[in-house]
Amino acid sequence: MAVSGTYTFSPDIGEIAEEAYERAGLELANGYDLRTARRSLDLLFLEWQNRGINLWTVDEQKTSTLTADVATVTLASNTVAVLEMVLRENDGDATAQSDIELSRISRDTYYGIPTKLSTGRPTQVYIDRKVDSVTATLWQVPDKSGTYTLVYNRVRRMADAGPGGTYTADVPDRFWPALISGLAYKLALKRPEASGRVPILKQDYEEQFGLAAAEDREKAPLRFVPGGYR
């Protein structure tokens, strides 16, 4: 028999919730059942952000050109963490553009700098993860306007499940089994009649997430060279 030849399977939030309820031995019977499943799904997304770096949530962002004598810049909304940051001079100029990696320093190190207001080309950055935003404070303070730009790789927040059940989860297909297993486990925790399935659902969730996370990694070769610092 021939295979279908199609690759379009993409369950929406409603179908994901229905499959999770079935795995928990439950039934999605009314609007509140879908609502509580969406809430658990959003909490699951936040949990995944604490489990490590999910590659599909990594993207590159760029600020507007920096202003002279302004040290602190608010980064793009929905930023969870900053992975790397460079200071770009003359962005877009094919003959003059250059990137310099900024050294990331801790809060203690930044507060220990005695000359916080000295100006020049920035070489260090302190990333402050606030409740509702992430900021980058530079040292030295930029000495020019319209010349420097911050370019950075960040981890963004995963999109909410959204109202209703027709949206698609902000998850690549390789993570769908882990997503459904995780939601089934979370739903079983809420319902006394499903308590007997909690251990096996948790085990299945951890196994599925482990498989997906092991595959979701950089595939570039790593090379070690003898020598270096004495």
C-alpha cells in the first residue's frame, strides 16, 4: 500500500487537549475542561523555559542605534534571557560595519565599577532580568549617537495557548509527544479520579521530554586544541 505523501499533521490546541484528556483516562466534555487545559498548557510552556534552552525560541534581535551618554537600553519585549551580545558599529555599511563581542558582567561586578559614567566605546554589559522587562546596561557609556547598535541572540517567551482551541501550539512537531504527555500529566494532577495514572503519566512525560530535548541541540562539531593558557 502507498503512503499518504502528505506532511501536514498539525493538531490545534483543542486536539492536543482532547488527546491529553484521553491519555489521562478523562473526557473533554465542556468549555471549562478546555479552559483549564489551556491554563495548564500555558504553565507547561513556562516550565519548559526553566528546563533549558529550546532552540526554536532563540532568535536574533537588534536595538535602534544607541544614544550618547545613555547607558541602559530596554531589550525586545518577551525576552526571557540573553545568550550573546555584540556591539555593532556602522550597521548596514558594507565597508565599515564591524562587530565586537561584549563581555557580560554580573550585578556585583557592575556595581563595583568606580567610573560608571565614563564614556567611550562600550566593552562590557550587565543584563538585568526584571519582572516585566530585560535591560542591558553598558560600560563604558556610549560616546556617540547613531553609530552603535546592540545585536543579540535571545531566548524569547513561548506564545500563549490563546483563547478557544483553534490556535497552534508554539512548539515544533518533534516536541508534540512531550507536549501532550506533559499536559496529560498536569490534567491528571487536577482530577481525583485520574490520580492512579499520575505516576505512569509523569514517567511518560519525563521520557518524552528527555528524548525531544536530547535531539533539540546544536549539531555543529566541537573541536579541542591542545595548548592555550599556561
